[in-house]
Amino acid sequence: MKIIDGKKVSNEVLDEIKLAVQNRKKLNLKIPHLAAVLVGDDGPSQTYVNSKIRACERVGFESSLFQFDKSITEYELISEIEKINVNDDIDGFIVQLPLPKGINQENILNKVLPKKDVDGFNPINYGKMALGIETFLPATPAGIIELIKRYSIDLKGKKCLVIGRSQIVGRPISILLSQNKIFGNATVTVAHSRSNNLKEICLDSDMIISAIGIPEFIKKDMIKPGSIIIDVGICRVKDDNSLKGYRIVGDVDFESVYDKVSLITPVPGGVGPMTISMLLKNTLRASSLND
Ligand code: GUN
């Protein structure tokens, strides 16, 4: 068994959440309600938000979509966020990123009420995450950790390379895996676009978590035999043999590395589905904190 089946684990997590919602109903507790704020017409963002809303329906959550034209000003968007902050019906919400040019992401995330910040991007929650204090963990790193736990991967003392230093994935997962937690205690290296000798660093790593968005960048000659690969990349590449004219690939050249690894997440069906189930898990927690 080499494949880390994120689709299967995500379905298990969603089933657990659905059960928890049914139990809440029996106890006459509030149905969790997730809202999404979507600004502009970015295609992938619309797809992600739709998937989040569909997942809410599946587990029995209530959901709302607040959609705004890309012409909305930062001031107007902040006032919309403040309305959601005080709307007692909504337990948690996300502001889908990226935001259109002209809107300062930092200013917006700063306004999301920490107790409703189920993405964990408000500086208060992000700071707690960095300090190892319990809080909402950003969904993609939380999904990676859930896979590490459910596949009983012991990273204690292992060399773990994170490629990419984004605020959404690379930075938080590098912090979390170095912490003295059951899933952590790894020796973490963060590589990025300015890193020298990336191939050598990859060859020296027991686990590689790649989140750079360059299709099939990591090849067989870059990895150590028996290493574990977590591929966070999701890219469309042209494929005339496919009905859609494209296929989805990750940062890792899956076919070429497969024989050499001990465990690997496929794309699609690896980390991607986990992101949504962990967002819903955070929302369930936000709701139960209000009980
Ligand atoms: N854009 C890409 N990933 C994410 C995410 O996890 N949350 C939000 N809000 N936007 C994203």
C-alpha cells in the first residue's frame, strides 16, 4: 500500500462530521453554518467555493455564499465582513483567496472575527498556531496532519522538507511539523524559489511536502529511495487525449517517482479532498464552542 488515499480519509472525516451533526440535532443544538465570501470572478476560486458548499450539504450543515463583484472596495468588503461577524446564525466563515488586486488581503483577514475564523488566517489564530496553542488550523496543513495521523506516519527525528513558504500551506505546515506534538518532532527544512541546491536537499529528505504549483517538477532523480511524498500542487496541463482537453497533475511526476517512494499522495485524490473536510471540522468546532 503506497498510496495515501486522501479521498477515502476525507470521506471518513465527512461521515464523522455528519454523525456529529445528527447528534447535535437530537440534542436540539444549533446546526453548524459555514459561510464563504467570494470576490471577483476567479475560475478556480469559484470551483473551490462550490465544492465547499456541496460538502456542507453532504454533512447536513447550513451554508451561505456572499458573492461580490471585483469592483467592491476594501472599505465596502470590510463592512460586509463586519456584518457576518455579528450574524449569530453563522458559526464560521472563510474569505476565499486570492482577493482581486486593490484589496489588501492582510487588512481583510485582520477583520475576520477570530472565533469565526475557520480558515485560521486571522493573525490572532495564526499566532496561536505558531505558538502551539489550540486554535483553528489552516485547512490544508490540518489535512496533511490528519493524513499523517491516520496513516500512522512517525516523523519524530525525520528530515522533512517543505517546498514553498506560502502563508496558506508551506509556512504553517513547516511550523506545525517541527512542534513537539504527536504528529510532529520532525527536523524541518523550508525550501523556496530562492533556495540553492534543491536537488541535494530533496535527496537528503525522508519526507517531501511540495506546495509550489509547478507541474511535475519533482522527478525520480530528486528523491531518496523509501521517502514519503505529500503533493499539495494542483495544476491543469494540456492533454489532447482527455475529453476536457486537460488533466490535473501535482508538483510531483507521479509515474516516475512511484516505484521509489514508500508512500505518496496522488493528485487528484490526495491532499485536495482533505482540505474541505478539515474546513468543515473547524466549522463543527466553531459551532460547538458556541453551545
Ligand atoms: N485559496 C487557496 N486555498 C485556500 C484556503 O485554504 N482558504 C481560502 N480562504 N482561500 C484559499
